[in-house]
Amino acid sequence: MDCKNPKVIDNAHVAEKSEGEAWTLLKEASDERDITDFKEAVQILSKTAPDYTYPRLEKEFRKRGYNIYLIAMVRLIFSMGAACLVFTNTATGERSW
């Protein structure tokens, strides 16, 4: 996919790790069913390997037998404190699934 309108995401706060380390962290978080650690590991993975899309990640999570899955939802969020996972390879206003 040739993205013509990429999102700008500041991921400077995300730890610098290898893709393998990110997958290890994901496995550990999944085994412990720790959604906070899992979210942080997904952010690390998205920083080190930005070519992963949500559908590709979901297939990989299921293939690896993880206990945590991604479920696509579309909703309006009016809270200023809301947090969500976002990948850099999806254009603004476009869905990745």
C-alpha cells in the first residue's frame, strides 16, 4: 500500500528494542494476561517494525497462541485522556483492516 497521507506519531517515549525482544515481551505479557505490558510491547514492536498492520498482527498473535487478541472497533472518543494503539502505516482517515 502506498500511503499518501501518513499519520505523524511521536514514539520517542517508546523503548528501543529489537523485533525479537518485542515479540518476547509480547509473549510474556500474553502469558501473564497483562494488557498494559502487552500494549507497551505492541508499541515497541510498531516502532521497530512499522510494517506490521493490525490484521497482520492479529494473525500473528493467533498463530503464536497468544491469550490477547486485537478486535477492530470504530467509535468516537470525546475524552481528552483516551489512549489507543495507532500504527504509522495507515493514512489519516483510513482504516487498516
